[in-house]
Amino acid sequence: MIYLDNSATTMLKPVGVAEAVANAINESGSYARGAYTSAIWAGRTLHEARKEIAKLFNLGDNQTVAFCANATTALNTAILGAIEPGSHVITSVLEHNAVLRPLYRMQQTAGISIDFLPADDIGNIHVEDAKRLLRRDTKALVLTHASNVTGNSVDIAAFGKFAKKNELLFIVDAAQSAGSIPIDFNNMNADILCFTGHKYLMGPQGTGGLCMKKSTRIDPLIYGGTGIDSFSHDQPINYPDRLEAGTQNIHSIAGLLFALKFINETGLENIIARKMALFTQLYMGLQTIDNITIYGDIYQKERTSTLSINVGDMDSSTVSDILSTEYDICTRSGAHCAPKMHEALGTEKQGAVRLSISYFNTERNIEETINALSAIAF
């Protein structure tokens, strides 16, 4: 099997991730629920995972990491808990439904208004359009760091300067960029950055979280026990405890910790170089095939290893099905939970076939994929 659906979830993981999860099942108690050995082990695992995230994303002392189930939960926490009711919000057509649907919910229940940054013909957005959309009641900017359809990255630093200058809450969706693009939280001028552990951070499903400035105020999405301040009617005021109600998924976080150590020890720059070499091989092979359309800004200096295509006027699901059943190649077709991006690309009916490359793919995988698509397109 050739697995090229890593933008959805990374299946091939560093050797040791699964063992770390299994060991945690036998070693871990419940964090902040006792002073016995297994509870201390759980607390140490959580603390070390926060440290590895802080190292990877360049967090400072005035910033923290709150863990949750995935980027969707983190984005819901950030959007529903930090954006002011009745305010104006700027976002973009690149966004995943994990951003769009919480914003639509706030539009219905909290009276916010939303404007969307348009994309150009290769799927990029521009800060000049944000300046044009700015209003007196604009309070927040919510943007993805990289499109899950085209792989294009967003100039987050430029948008961060715009947000800081105009005193906007800046929320960044790093679901696709974490592990694919260097992230410097301080340089972004972001207030909140949401990530998931099961994509390019190569950890287990059920892991994710948000990085935030401690000065940022967020109402919790979930209320409940935290192991401290048990007699208070409200959640604790300190972060990350305020956002971490309930028992943490220590087993999966232990697996994520192993993956994070693998990334930091291998070097993110080396991981990126490996994936982008395979991406270049894939693009160079596909762009010579008649009847294949490739989407996005392929020559962007900083992008992810995701490539979306179509074969003539074939429905994208048909192409993915052929790749799976006849060639044992796993891809993702359809709208990728990013409806406005497909509207911008003109692929809302056809969808697109997404091929997303992992550090553990091989040159042979890419060669076989090119040959398969060549045969389909013939």
C-alpha cells in the first residue's frame, strides 16, 4: 500500500510511537488526581509534551500550551471562547470547516459579522485585502497557516503585523503547517495557535491543542474537574488548567511526545527537505502528463507537501477509487471540508484528488503514483 493521505492523518509514524502509547496504558494514572507514582508519571508526560511543543513552536515564558482532542476542538475553544459577541471578524476562503462552522455558529447566536479574504487564481490570499475589509468594529482575524487543499502557505507574519497594528485578536489554524512549515509563535504575532497531533506531527489521533499568550482571555469550551480549585463554581483562572477540564488523553499524548522528540532530534528542516524532495518529484512527473490539472502555488518558497489535481473532467472520487482499488494508492477526493476554497478554484462540483506526502514515503512510492495517474489520464 502507498499511503498519500497524510493531510488527513499520518498513518506511518516514527518507530516507537505505538510502543509509547502501549507503555502509557500500563504506566499512566490520572494527572493532578493524586500523588502516587502513576499519577506523577502522567503529570511528567504532560509536562514534557508541553516542553517539546514549546521548543518546536518557539514559545516564550509568557506563553503556554493547552491540550485537547484535536485542532477542531482547539479552534472551537478559541473562536467560541475568545471572540467578542457582536464584533466583526475577518477570515479567508481558504478555511476548513473547523473554522467556518464555529464562526457561522457565532454569526447565528452571538451576532458577529464575517468577511472573507478572497484567493487569487493560484489560491493565495493577500494582506492588502485585509486592510480593505478592516472596519471600526473589527475585533478578530482567523486564518489558516496552510491550505489543506492546495498546500499553499499564508504569510502569517505579515498578517500578524496587520493584526497587532489594529489590535485584533489573531487566531491561527496550524493543523496543516505544524510539522510541515517552521512555526515561530512569537514572530507570528498570534494570540492563539491551534494544532493537531495526528497529521504532520506524526502522533496518535486524539491529540491536539492550542498555544496561547497567557494574557489572552478564553472562556472554556468544556467545564468540569481539573484536580484543583474543586470548591469553585467556575473553572480555574490560570492557564492551561482553565482549558483542560476532564481527564487528559495521556496514552495518546505519550505517543505524541515520542513523535515530537523524533521531530526535534531529526530536525524539522531535514524532515521538510525530505518531504519537499518527494513533492518536487511528484510535481515534475505529473506536470508532463496531458489531461492533468494541478492546483495551487507550486513554486511558493514555503509550502506543505500537499498537491491537489484533477484528471480531465473525471469526478475526483472516481480517480481516487481507481487509485485505491487498482493500484493500492490511498488519496483523498472531494471537497476536503474546505467548501470556499473549492468555490475559489472552480472545483466545487468535481472536487479534487489530494495527494499528501509523509516523511516516510519513498521515491518508489512517488514513481508508482506518477505511473498510475499517467495510465488513468491516458
